Amino acid sequence: MQYEILRDVLILVISGAAVLAALIGGLLFFLLRTVLMKDISTEVGKHMDKECRKLRGQSDMQAGVTYWIQKMYDHAIDVTQRALTEAGDVLDEPQVIFAKSNLGFYYAEKHKQQSSWNLKEEAIDLTKIGFEKYSPSISEFRKPDWIDNYVFVKSVFVQSSNEREQVIQLIDKLLSRTDLKSVHTYLEESKQYALGLELTS
């Protein structure tokens, strides 16, 4: 009889412990699941936001080119600035350089259309980034357009005979480089533009 009572008590204790363990395990499972789901949702949200901003930035950069083709320079400037402001931290380095180089180029195009000397320094600084980063031996930085954009901006914003002389010397030096053959025509056009400017000093 004592063994039966001991057995029944033992069964009750083990059953109670099993139920308690199941409750604690279930509670821990749901607690961990809630915490992990929140972390996963947050990470997925961050990743999705980053990718969406990157796509929008790329789209804005291409829209800038489209507006430039249509000679709608203010629109080209606006969407390119938005790409840099809203997606500059998620775009790849060559994409950021592309956007900055184009933005400086659009400033120069706007200046040709309507005098905008206030944009000169910024335009030169923006295009200088690509000019200095250009590399004929690294594919992601082998962008002759970056060289052309810088030279174009420097030519358009020439204000003195000294500046013109410096730009002409730079262009002549660049024209001797075989890695820039694809932009030789544009470099020549910038040279002719600078030579044709009527300067007061």
C-alpha cells in the first residue's frame, strides 16, 4: 500500500512537472518567437528601405540624363540632387560619382543657357571628383565621361585668359591619351568653346 501511494504521488509530481515544463517551454517559445520576429521584421524593413531608396536613386539619376537630353536642365538638376540627397548613402561609389559628375555638368549646361556664375565653384568641385577618381586600369572607374564632364565644366565657366590657357593645356594633354579616345571629339568641342569665348580679362 505504501508503494502504491508513493507511486501515485510520484506520478502526480512527474505529471505536474511535465505540465509546468510544457507551460514554461511554450511561454519561452512564444516569447522568443515574438522577439525574433520583431528583429527579423526590423532587419527586413531596413533592407527593403535601403533597396527601395537605391532603386529610386538610380531611377532619378537616369531621369536626370533624360531631362538633360531634352534640354530641361532645371529638372535634370532637381532629380539628380534628389538622388544624391535621398540615396547617396546607399548607392555604390561609381554611381555617386556618376551623379555628382552629371550634376556639375548640368550646372554648366544651365550656365550656357542662362548666366549662372554662382554655380561655377560647385560645378567644378562636383566634376573634379570623377576626374580625379578616373582610372584606365580599374573597370568600375574607367569612365571617360567623367574626364569629359570636368573639362566641359572648366571650359564653360572660363572667366579669364589665364583660365582659358590652363583649360586648353589640360585638353591638349588629355587628347594625347589613347584611353580617352572615346571622348576626344567632346574634348575638342570644349576646346573650341573655350577658344571662342570673348573674355574681358
